[in-house]
Amino acid sequence: MTNAANEANAEHRVVGVLREIVGPGHVLSAAELVAPYATDWTRRFSGPCLAVVRPGSTAEVARVVAACTVANIAILPQGGNTGLVGGGVPATHPGPMGLPVIVSLRRLSHISEVDQLSGQLTAGAGALLGDVQRHAAAAGWMYGVDLAARDSASIGGTVATNAGGIHVIAHGMTRAQLTGIEAVLPDGSVVSHLEGLLKDNTGYDLAALLCGSEGTLGIITAVRLRLHRPPGRTSVALIGSPSYASALELMSSATSPVLAAEVID
């Protein structure tokens, strides 16, 4: 039997194992079903994959990762697939490990109740940013990250890329919103640190480490998020400025917090 035949048999066995883990309906291999996951938002980047796997829990993600690691199959974690630079879809030409398995986190969409004492909530990696925002607002809070793709971008994706958004000057990047994280490591083991302690000096800051790692260190499955009280009132102003420098000076002279600023050239 040729090496190509051996590889094909190994890939077929892995797909069978993945179906056992998440159920046959959550392993997609038909071209028309895979296409939305294998093509990015701009439609400029796409590539082939072995299958798309849609686990429904952290435990299933762990088993999927372990199975792929044993079989030496590459893994591509994916959230809402709203990226614009091809980072969330397979490469046009497969690498030395062959076709990857896309692990879609969309089914991990749970959002906990808001803890009114700490001003925090826990969200699954597949929860949409817009859903988290609305959930927080209904409880009298706001989430500090906002961007145009709020109703299609996943929380896990914004954490994996350390997204900034339009409120970054007021609340900071996504990393500043994290108080805990849960993730699956490359060997299939799970690290979970979702207590949300504000003062915690017990070892490495896993949330800060995994935030912005873009799936290279592990697959984020859930996060604990810090919320903010919304401003009592807001005002919007359109101000002319002769230069970028003077615009920055104007912002720094504001006596009330600036929630967002946009330059129109």
C-alpha cells in the first residue's frame, strides 16, 4: 500500500472517530457544507480541509484535539469566521501535515447570568459579541468591546485576536476585559480558570497569555468577562481639526471620559 493510501485510510479513521465524539450531524465533509467555514469574510481566502467538526462542550473539544494530535492531523480553531486576512480558514495549499480539521466553536454559545456583585459574566467561545452586549445591558451593565461585526463575531474569536474595537480608548483591548479563561491544550488537556478573582497571583496569568495567541497555544472554550457600568449620559460631537496632533491634544483635554473617537479624513 502506498503512502498516499495509508494517509487516506488514516484520515478516514480520524473522521470516523470525530463522528463518534460529536455525533455524525456535527462532522461536515460535503463540499457545499464545508464551504462557508473554509472561505473567509472577504471571499478572497479559502482552502481545503479534511472536515469541519462542531463540538458542543469543552469535553468534546478536548477529545477532538486529542484524537487529531494522536493522528498527527492539523487543527484550525474557528469562531464566527469574520476575519478579513485569511487567518481563520485553511491555507490554499496544505502544509506538511496535510489537510486540517476545522474545529468550529459556534455551538459553545452559553452565557451565564451577570454576577451583580463582581460585575462579571461567563461566556462560551461561540457566544456572539452582540448577544453578550445585550445580555449585559439587560442586567444594567455594558461590555467594553464593541465592533461592527458584533452580530457575527464570536467572543472566542475576539479573545483569540485580542480585539480592540471602538471603545478601546475608554476600556482597553479585550485582554483588559478578561478575569478568567478555559482552554484546551494541544494534548487534549483542559485548563480552567473561571473564578474571576480580581486579585490573583497564583502562577501564570493564563487569560493574558492565551488572549491574542490566535489558536497557537490552545483552543479557548470559555471566558470570564469584566463588565462596566454604562455612562449616565453621552454626547456626540463633530469637531474640525487642522492636524492629527491637534486632534489628540483635544481628546486629552476632555474633562469627561471619552468613550470613542473616530477620525474622518
